[in-house]
Amino acid sequence: MTSGSLLVRSKRRWVLSTIELEEEDKGPYPKPISKMFNNMSGDHHEFHISGMGVDEPPLGVFEIDKVTGDVFANRALDREKYPKPFHIKFDIIHQHTRNRLDKVLAFDVELKDINDNAPEFVPPQITEQVKESTRGMLLYVHDIDKENTPNSQISVSQIFLCQFLNKNVEKVFLYIFQKVKKYEVIVKANDHGEDMKSSTAVITLNIVDTNTHLPTFKSREVCFVQEASIKDDILRIGVEDKDTPKTPGWNAIYYFMEGNEDENYKIETDPDTNEGILSVIKKKDYEKTNTAKLKVGVKNAEPLTICKDYKDDGKGEEPTADSVTIDITVIDINDPPVFDKDPVDVYQKEEEQPGMVLYTPTVHDAEGNLIRFDLLEDPAGWVTIDEKTGTVTSTKKMDRESPFVDNTTSIYKILIRATDDGKPQGTGTCTVRIHLRDINDNLPQLVNKGVIMCGNKVSKVMVQANDSDAVPYSGPFTFSLGGDDKDLAQRWKLDPATGSGLVSLKQLPYGNYPVPLLIQDQQNMVGRDTVEVTVCDCGEKNVSPILLRCYSYENIQFDLCSYMFGCVSAVLLLIIMCQCGKKFTIPTAEDEGNQTLIKYNQEGGGSECKVCLTCCVWILKKVGL
């Protein structure tokens, strides 16, 4: 065993004293670190070692001379990588039999720490938002050299009011007192080992203003409030606060301390100006009291930061919040009349005889003033109102189909007003909604009085009807031929028998054919109407009946009238142009006169403008008629 070493009894074997090997030793290697011997050794023995660093990772770090027992280290080791001792077993065996000659012994190799690592901040660069007048932030710094040795003992330079929790590691607090917006701090940490090592951290602190000042009221004011006047923003109360505007430490919160037990008032904060806005939310009873005294307090949205000896330890005394007393004088005003119901629904059948009482209102006035009624809105002029009682009476029959009635709800609206004789006068209004119940007072009629039948293609046209009444006094409708003429029955029929399809029973010459029809609604009310069927040739192409123009000998007179009207309009325009502009002459036909009276006291006769009466014929020729 090693010279001068002692045997230490372990749980299972004898352990020699620990061998120390300095980490990161520069050699040269292999480097002898110890020598083993045994009393049982002789000419035929061998020394063997095994364990960590030999045949266990890290492999090949240690070896022994089998004959002499010298133990060597083959390379340098980092203690921070292998902080625990290397435990190595030591055997002596016979060269030939390979039998163990003695009990297994063991020895430990421990790496001696050197100061090869500088303290490190984690992270080395930090940016933080830090509230003023409070503990700013926590820094972490550590050294991986051996604990509880000068190599891992850390000191942080006292830059910018640093205070240490523990000089050994790790945690450093920065306290922020100065009121600036931003700090950039370099903090240095060094160890205490030989060849002292150090590192730095760059810390950027953005100082966030906190609530270090209470708001204080600027002034006290008196407000006069009208009775029964629910009104916002009757008074604004201003405060001063030295904290940063638009931050929780500056935003004011107003509250009632006294005087609002009946909850007549509310107070809110204007987020832009930080003023308190006083409003009336419940009517003040003038007969009960004509004065009010409110005590209003103010605080910030953020709790006040209390510092003692520059430490936010919460042990400082919180100052008393500011308050203001507001004296309010309540002035009585005239309460307007109030209708018992608004709006009011009245139900009435249409076309009733005039003189029907539709509605009599109930109105309350707190002062008991005399009340006068009048109509503000009666678009159809169907009603009148009693000036003293407010009774609404019909003066005309009410037609549900009137344009003044909402056709979707069948409601006719009027607006009545009640005015008292107070000073100033008070008024109230009420909307009366008259629901008109429909009766069957309208006959069904044809939608289109004329239809076109393409005689060369079809023998059927569709007719449509409508009824101004509502269901069940309208469609669906039943159609039938409206005459006893045999020719009518021989020429036309309805398909289906009571439907809206009109069918010609035989080939009809092109022309116009009036067909009388009977149209019956669901309540058997019958309307008589005549549809004009124009039978014509639509050509080979499919032409829309709406755009189709049919010309035949039977309808040429109608078209001639249209063109004659156009010709006359053109002639009148030409006459106006002759009178207002340059003289010119329109030639007339040879067989026609000037169509004017002659002034015999002038030479020559005739008018200044000669009008062609045959121009209409020319126009008809141009369109191919």
C-alpha cells in the first residue's frame, strides 16, 4: 500500500487513504500519482486495478505497473465534470493460476479544485420593467467551482445600491429610489480564489411610475338642481395628482362618503380629464327637502405605494384620502302631465260610421294644473279630440286600404298632446295606435286589362287578379265567363273550369277580342272586368309578349292615331321655331291651300310658315304601314 497511508475500514473492504490529484494538471503524462505494495507479493505476482477511470467511464484515465505497483494518471481531468472521487479497486493475483493472493483493497482519487471558472450571471443581459420605489429585481449569479471554497465565494461590486442576500451565491437585489425613466447598470461579480476571476451583467431597468401621490381636490362648488330632473353631468369636480397621467396611479376613483343614502346621485370619472362627473339618477322630492349635502372622497385605481427608509415594506403610515363637501340647492319646477299609458292600442273595424269614441286618456299632473288636449298628428284627418277631456272621436270612415295605414300591420297612428297651465308650461304626449279590422269592402279586379295571344303558337293566355282586402277577403280567386253570349262560350273557355287560364276554342283571325270575366273572392264577392285579348302573329322567333307589337287591319287605326299625334306635335314644334327664329318655308302639297286667312290690305297672301299636313302620311310610309 502507499507509503505513509492509512487503512480505512469500509462496509465491504479496506480502503486506502484518498489520493489527491489537481484538476487540469498540465503533466507531463503519464504522471505517477501513487505506489501500491502488498506483503503477499513475490516473484510470481501481478498488481491489478479496476473501477471508475480504469475499465469504467471515463476509460483509461488511470493505470498500474503490474510488477512495481506504480499508479499513473494518463491525462488531465476537469473537476467540474467529475466532482465525485474516483473509486478504484486494488488486487494482487498469481501470474500463472490467476488466483487472488489477498483480499481486495480500494483507494479513492479526488480531484483538487483550482479556480478555473468565473462567476456567471444568468442571464448576462437583462431588460426589466421595474416599479419605482420598490425592490427592483432579483439577479442570479453562480460559480461552478467547488462549493464552500474561496473559488466559489462570490462578491458583487456595490454598483448602483446593490444589497446582498448572501455573499456566497447567487441572489442579489437591486433597490430603485431615483425617479428617472431608465437605468442602464453594469454589475460585476468576482470570486475569492487564487488568480481571481470575474464577470459582468448588463441590466436595463425601465422605471414604471407607481402611485406615490394621492389625488387632491382643486376646489369646492355649489350646484342647483331642478326637481324631477334626471340629468347627467350637472357638476365636474377636478383633482390634482403628481403621478404619471393615464396610469393606474393617476386614475381617480370617486365615491360618496356621506349624503347619498337615497342614491339620488352617481359620480363617475372622466378618463381623459380625471374629473369626477356628478349626475342625478333619481328625482329629488322638493316637498321633502330642498337642500342636499354630499361628501365625496377620491382615491387612485392603484394602491398607494408606502415606503419607509426607501424600502417598500408596507410599514409606512398611509395618509388620509382627500374629500370635498358639495352643497346642493334643489329648485322646484313644473312637472309635465304624464299619460297613464303610452303608447295605447285601440281596435276598430274599418268603414264604421263617424262619431265612434275611440279613446279617452288618463293623465296625471303632480301640481294639479288644468290640462288642455290637442292633436299633433292625424295624417288622414279621421279623428277629432275634445280639448278638455282628451276624448278621441272619429269624424270619417276609416279605410284599412288607405295609404296612411301601415299595410303590414293595419295600424293607423295618431299623436295627442296634453299641456298644463303651469309656468313654464309642461307637456306630455301619447301615441294612439288604431288597429283597423278588415271587412270585405273591395271587389277583385284584373291586374292587366290587356293580354297578347300568339295565334301562330298558342291558344291560351293567363289572366291575373288582385283584391285590396286582406285574407280571408281576397284570393285565391275563381274565374268565369261574364256573359250569356253564345259566341262567347263557343269562342272561349277557362282552364281549369274556374281557373285563370283563358283558352280560345278555335282558330281566331288576328285582331282584338274583348272577353268579359267574373272574378270571385273567398267570401263570394264578385267583381266584373273585361280583358282585351290581342291575337296576332308572333313570327318564327320566340318574342317576349311584352315587347311584341302586332299589326293587323283591325288595329291599324289605333297605330295611325298614335302616329298622327306625333305628327301634330312635330308640326306645333316647327311653328314655334318659325315664330322665334329664322324664317323658312315648308312646301305644301299642290292640291292643298295654305290653311290661313289672308289679310287683304297686304300684297300677296299666306302665312310666313307653310305647314305640311301630309307629313304624317310620309312618316307612316317610313315605318312600313
